Amino acid sequence: MRYNPPISRRGLVKGGLAAAGLALANWPLPVWALPALEAGETVLPFIDGPQPGPPARGLHWPDLDSWITPNEKFFAVSHYGTAKVDAQKHRLEISGWVERPRTFTVAELKSLPKVTETVTLECSGNGAAKTFMGAAGNANWTGTPLAPILKECGIKPEGVEVVFWGADQGKEKIREGTYEQNFARSLSVPDAMSPTNFLCYEMNGSRLPVEHGYPLRLVAPGWYGIASVKWLTRIEVLDRRLMNRFMGRDYVTIRGVQRGGKTLWMETSVGKQNLKSIIARVTRRRHAQGPESLRMFGVAWTDGTPIKTVEVQIDEGAWQPAKLDSEHRAKYAWTFFTYDWADAAKGRHTLVSRVTDAKGDVQPAADDPSILQKKTYWEANAQYPRQIDV
Ligand SMILES: Nc1nc2c(c(=O)[nH]1)N[C@H]1C(S)=C(S)[C@@H](COP(=O)(O)O)O[C@H]1N2
Ligand SMILES: [Mo]
């Protein structure tokens, strides 16, 4: 699926909400074509604390105006800096517990069957701080499916994990020693063999940008961003589990679970994407005839499980169904929603959204035991209330 709308900022100036009411042309557009501001529409700033984002790169939620995140606005997280790789000399090696180890050039991978998928990536640390809120984006990623390549190499029965190694490296202190290590993450053999994973070399129709993994990265749809290893050099099948920094120490969630009336502390490696939604902005809409109304606009995503509903709640009132964008949908991509609020009373209001998926999972409230018992910030998906003054 390919969709790459033109980018227009139409009156929204980066970081400057005060300017939002200015320079609005009179061109009412269907909201999904470009859900930025319509004529006569102004942004109501959130008043509860600092505005989300923007980090060095990444989304500033109130400015969200395209389903596809342009490459230059897409957040980048690189633990050992940006690796500089010579694509001509670059090789992808497939080794370890396989019958037929292989090496591919990038050109060879490009000659294999090509897929383009719209996939939302979110860093599992997104929301860890008020200044780290924009680490999510949605792009069209192009590459070749991973499963047929692994099948061709033949994973031996001893293989339990598939490790994806990046070209980037750094020093890690482990007990008494310091060791130079490459970035790596692993997936179990069944997870790695999922037909959805692919080796990616294009982002939004352009060559994969250097900071996003040029010339080659994994894209693992439905998983938190960390699974999608950039600057991919080696895929290695192991007969045991990898327990490096990114599997076993960092990116580990500590969660209390109830077992037989006792709290058990569980440490698990960051995994698949938790269902999540956020109200990105609230606007005031003045109509030629009739009263003005407020519109909430936001976005929701899951691990690929279809979204059943997105609801919004105003000041502890009943949950009201939001309208889902029916035009821009893809299994692993985020979905826009809107809620038109006709009779907003003057004063301060608290607004929040929640998404429910087809399995019946509901995005938890911040005071839900599952959130209160989660002691590390990874995989944060609590409902996110926002305050506005009407
Ligand atoms: N080689 C390598 N791959 C990596 C990382 C990294 O530091 N090195 N960071 C991971 C993390 S934590 C995230 S959230 C995603 C971010 O992808 P992006 O930088 O393209 O947005 O890349 C993942 N892949
Ligand atoms: Mo991340």
C-alpha cells in the first residue's frame, strides 16, 4: 500500500501555536486528505504543563498533518551514533545455526521480490519524559521479505533465536570489564519467520536515510522500534538466547504481576507494540452558519490487531465513540480519529482518548494496576489526558 500525501503546513508554524490562527486560506478540504487546519479553524493550546516534543527529531503532536510522516520529521534513535556504511562494500551475512550460510550484496537483495508496507514505529521509551514524546512515526518502507531468505538458508533444529546485528558499535561495561559491542536485538525463530518482517532499503520512496539505517535495516511490523535493527550487517541464528544490553539489561520492563495473592516482579524484554492512542490537538472551528464547535484530532495504533473503537472522554463523562479515518488504513499503521464536540462549555476541560482492539484489549488508564505496577518507563501506553481552556 502506497500513499504519500503532499506536505503542507497551512498556517501551522513549527513550535509556534500563536501563529496558528494566521494566514489561513479559504479552502475547506476533506479532513482525511490533510487533517491540518481548515478555514476558520484555530488550535487551542494544551495548558497542562509543557507541550509534548519536539525532541531533536520527531513529531510535535499538535502539528501532525499527514498520515505518512515525512523522512525529515521521522524520529531517529541511535544508541551508538549514526553508522556510516559504504553501500557498495556492504554485505549482509547469514550465519550461525543454518544449513547454508550466505552473503548478500545490497544489489542482490534489491533484485529479490519487493514489498512496500506502511508501518508505524514507536520507540518503546516514547513518553518517558515530557521532552521525549514525539518518538513515533508512520512510513512506507520498501524491501524484501525476510522469511524466504531464512528458509533458503535452512535454520537447523538447534536454532532458537535469530540475532540481527547492526554496524554501529559502542563500549559496554559488564561487571568488571568493558567490551566493544555491536548493536543487536534478537527475535525467536517463529517471530523472525513471520511473513511480515522484511529487509528494508527504501523509506517513503527514497533511499533509506543514513540515520534510519542506510543501506539496510530490518522492519519488524507490530514490534516496538528497537526490534527494527538499522545498518544491518549480520543475521545469526543462535542455539541459545542473546542477553546483551538491548535484550537483557536496557529495554527491560519491570512489572509486578499478581500470583496467588502475592506480587511477583517480572522482568521482560521489550516486545510487541502495546495499543495506544493520543489526542494530538484540539481545534476551534467557526462555521459560516451555526455555532462554533471544537474538534479533537488524534491517532491510535496497535501491534497489528484491528482497532475496534477509539473513544474520548470529556471531564469524567461517558466515553463517546470517535470517528475513525476510513481512507488511510493499513494493518500496521496508525489510524487517525476525530471527535466533534458541539456544546463545549466555557472553562477548563480534561480530555482523554482510549483505543480498544478487536481482541477486546483496552488502552489502560494511568491508574490502572497494570500501569501502576509497571516500574520502568518502557512500553508506556497509558491513556494521556490533556487540558484545555475553552
Ligand atoms: N543498529 C541499530 N538499530 C536500531 C537502533 C540502534 O541504536 N542501532 N535503535 C533502535 C531503536 S531503540 C528504535 S526506537 C528504532 C528507531 O528507528 P528510527 O531511528 O529509524 O526511527 O531503531 C532501532 N534500531
Ligand atoms: Mo527505541
